[in-house]
Amino acid sequence: MTPDRTPEHTHPMEEDRATWLTIMDKMDETWSQLVGQQVELEQKNSALEEAHALIASVFDSMSDLLIACDTTLRIVRCNRAAQEALASGKSLIGQPLSALIAPDSPISIETLSRRLTDRQRLEDQGITLKTPSGAQPFSVNSAILRDSHHRVSGMVLAARPLGELRRAYDELDRAHKSLQQAQTQLVQAEKMASLGRLVAGVAHELNNPISFVYGNALTLRRFTRRIETYLSALHAGHTPEQLATIRREQNIDIVLNELDGSLAGITEGAERVRDIVADLRRFSSERRAHDAPCDLGQIARKAVNWVLSTCGRDIATTLDITSALEVEGHSGQLQQVIMNLVQNAVDAMDTTPEPHLRISAHQQNGQVILEVADNGPGFTEDIAPRIFDPFFTTKPVGKGTGLGLAICYRTVHEHGGTLQARSIPEQGACMTITLPAHAPGETAP
């Protein structure tokens, strides 16, 4: 009778078969991992080759000479520009760097060796390198090369021919001079524009007194002829009755009564012309030695009159200027500032249906504050920080140089004051001049 087989007892061949299957599973798993690692390695190697090709392409495309050396300063890599500039037909790889440096070079191979030992860079240093056409000066920069473990592995040099630098500097210098010339021309154009406004205002101011003088002079000429007629009759020995008739016909009594008034009118007109010319001389003077107390309110009234007399349109104007607003400074320059601000306000209201100019001036806390406001379109907040920048303008091309407000800002600052701008879009802008008030008893420096 055969004994029963229990689960605890297995045949040796079955155990070997299970072990073999386990081994095969492990081998399949290991092989799968190896295949995956191989694929990953191939992908990384492909990416590395692409990166290496890109770096090599950039390296060779640079116009500067690039030379990489090991710790013994032997060339291990160079770009195409260095190969073409320093060697004709033979490779630079493997050559000592010292073979490329001319004996009279400002930077020697010993200097480069010390820099490599001390881990120091070179920045824009002069070096003379040997080329097939002879020694040539270069400007060189260097950097320390390190391996993946951050250990020093050599030095890389970047050199540029000084001839190219000189050409670049010359071009930069020419561009700078051209910019300076353009700036000078723009400043001159702004000055001429201010001068044009000034001449127009002066011409308008001179027109009235000169017309007054001219009219009175013509009257005096008629009076002179009447008096000559009467005196001729008197010297001719006419009878008293004849002289009386001629006196009535020539209105000699009226002439004598009006004679003094006509002369007074001529004198008044001439004095007015004299005052205008004196104002013009003070205005045109550039010397700050003429600093003296002056009435800013009076200057503002004159500036407003001169600008509005030539603007060519009717502008409602409100003047709120208190008396005795004395400041210390150059009255002509301050008048130019106010004229520019008023002209800007007038230009800003060019398309405003009912333009309104408001000028106010008062004294507060030891300062004289003058405001020039308009009801034009104003400006936005993004423009406000740039409004006093030179050459910045919101006017169309050909309508402004962008220097007017910059000159005003500088002039007010030179007088110890401030010039500020504020605006509400579509409601107008306001320019505020703040200057130290001149206290009674003070003397100008």
C-alpha cells in the first residue's frame, strides 16, 4: 500500500523548477532595467552632443579671439577667429601660449602664469600677439577655467584687435558729437522761439507809445506851419487888423494852448519807449550779477500782456495778483520763465472752445507762489514725472522742441525755488512757481 503524499513534501525537481523561474524573472527584470538605462543614456548622450555642437558653433562664430589653455598654458582649444588670425594653415592646438606672445608685449607669459596661480582675472589689458602679418596689439580679458569638481583646469583668453576698438570708439565719439550738435541746435531753436515771442511782445508794446509820439509829431508839424504863417505876416508889417484875421484863420490861440500838451505827449511816449528798452535790456542780460529785488507780480503782468498780445485769439484771463511780491533774482530770466509757461498754457488751449487763463500770485510763509493755470486737456499721471525732462514734449512734430519747461525748471531752481506741475485730464493743467520772498532790509549778494 502506497503512503499518502502531504503538502509538506515536494519533489526535488519541482523545487529546482521554481528556483529557475525566479532566477529567470530576476534576469528579465534586470535586462529591462538595463535596456531602460541604455535608452536614457543614449538620450542624454544625444542631448550632450547637441549642446556640444551648439557651444562649438557659438564658440566659432564669435569675432573675438578665444583661446583655452590648460594649467601649463598650453592651448587645448581655440575658435575659428583665433585660428585664422594667429596661424596660417597650421593648428594652434597643443602649442604653448608663450609661442604666440611677442617679446615686447605689455602682458608676458609670466604675468599670465601668475594670474592663473593666483586665480585672478584680466580685464581690458593690452597684449601683443604674433600673427602671420607681424605683431599686432590686442585688448585681452581672461577667466579661470574649472572642472566639474571646481578645481582649476586652465585659463581662457578673449582678445580683440585694438584697431576694432579704436573704430568703435571713433564711431561712438562721432555719434556723441553729433548728438551734442543736435542738442545745441535744439537749445538754440528754443531760444530763438523765446526770442520770437519776446520780439513780438516788444513790438506790440512799442507800437502804442511810438504811435502816440508819431501822432503828436504830425500835430506839431501842422502847428509849426500855422505859426510860421503868422510870424511871416508879422515880419511883413501887416496891420493889426490883418494880423488879427490871420491869427483867427490859423487858430494860433488854439495852437498855443495845444502846443504844451503835444510836447508832453511826445515826452511821455519817449519815456515809455525808454522803459520798454530798459526792460528788454534787463531781459536779455545773461549775467547773474544783476540779481536784485524785483516784483514778481509786476513781471507776471508784463509777461501775460506780451504773450496774449501776439497769440492771435481772444482768451479770457483772470489775474489774481497781490501787491508787493518781491523776490530776489534776475528779472529778465524770471520774465522769460513766466512767458514760457503762459505760452504753453495758450498752446494747450488751442482746441478749447472757451479758453480761460488764470494767473494768481500771493505770498505765504515767507515764499512767493505764482500759478499759471489753463482749462485745456491737461495731461495724464504717466506723463507727469517726465514733463520737465529735456526733449520731452506732447506737441506734434515741428511744434515744440521739448526744452521750454526744462529751461524753466532749471532757471527757477537756480533762483532757489521750485517749479511743479499738476493736472486733471480734460480739466486743465497748473504750473506752480515757488520762490523765497525777499524780506525788507535784505541786500542782494
